[in-house]
Amino acid sequence: MRAVWVASFCNLRYNGFIKRDCPRKEHIMKTIGILCAMDSEFALIREALSGGHTESVGRQTFYLAQRGEKQIVAAVCGVGKVNAAACAQMMISCFHASCLINSGVAGALSPELHILDLVIAQELVCHDLEERLLQNYFPHCSRFPADETISALAVSICQEQGLSCHRGLVVSGDQFVTDTAIKNDIVSRTHGDAIEMEGAAVGQVCYLNEIPFTVIRCISDGADDTGEMDYDTFVDKAAHRCAGLTLALIDRIG
């Protein structure tokens, strides 16, 4: 029964968006996947995709639309690394995504980052998993580099729009950090610049599938003792700014 279910899962076809057999290496079609953890991060993107339709895989809802000549598959994946990884793999395996963008808010680890600054990930790592485990065992990689071409394009858009933007290490873990002591411990171990809960999982899935990706974050708080209050104050504005950059990036990806 399980084998039959998996086969049908990967071979469904919906309205021209091919759900394909897996695994696969070649990139046939330019379908861009967009993942956001929360509704607030997705609101502006959902509005821009208003002419599309929805499809479901299991409990996960996907929004499918055309934007220019590009096919877009987008979803609110939920918070945490497992939700993000599952959604990313569905986009790749079932909706033919040829690149992924993970968009949302983050806490600042670097003192050079301020609230509403944008961060374009250079690479990503989990702060709650020992790096040596991923280095010593499959996939023998613990830090996942974002695609340079797509990421550089995001930086260029920020510069054109006069937005404060940084490249750096984004760290991910299944914990909403609003404690200065915990923040300092994570910084000492990872030397990260920004912290969130999904990006490294998306990066690892894309690494395994040989799919280019980028992770875009807007700083909503300092991940410190005042982080929860700052988050509540700035999360919507940060999410909107990040979504705006994501939409501009989609339009510029060749």
C-alpha cells in the first residue's frame, strides 16, 4: 500500500503543473518555489498571486500562479525545520520547482544588523544540530551555500531601492530565541549573523536535490531579552518588506 501511495503522489498532474517522478537532476522548466513560515510573511505574496489557484498535497496547501512567463508555486509551510523541509521537498518532487526562495523574518545576531535590515543568506547552518554529525555522515555537509547568482540579484535590487542589506550566515533551529544568554551561546558556536527557524532545512533539501535556492530575511528583533516585544512591534512591517523584495526578485530571475 505504501509503495502504491508514493507512486501516485509523485505522478499526479494538476492544471499544467507537472507532479513528477523523483528523484531527478535535470532542470527542465523555470518554476519558482516560494516558502514562508507564517501567514504574515506570505500575505503580500498571496495577494500578488491572486489570479492563481490552490492544490493540496496531503495537508499542505500550495498556491500556483503565473507571474509573467514564470510559473510560481508558493506555500505557508509552518514554523520549524521539519515543516520547511517537507514543503520544500514537495515543491521539488511534485511541482517541478527549479529554484526555491525562502522568505520571512529573523532575529539579529550580529551587532551590525538593525531592525528592518534585510539579510540575504550566504550560507546556512543549524544551531541545534552538531555540525560534525552532518559532516561525518550523509550528506557530509553541514553548511549549505545559497545560490550566488540569485542572491547577488537580491542584493542588487536592495541597492537599487535604497534598502539596507547584508550578506551573511543565517542559522536555524527549532527555537524562538528571545534570551540574551541563549543568543550569546549560539553566536559563540556558529558566528551567525541572523537567526530563524527554517532556512537551513530548506538549504539542506535544495543541496540534496541539487536545486539552487536563496533565503531572504528581514530583521524583526534582536533575539535578546527585548526580542519578544520588538517582534510583536515589527514583525508585520518586516514581513511585508521581505515579501516585497521576494516579489521583485521573482520578476528579475532569468
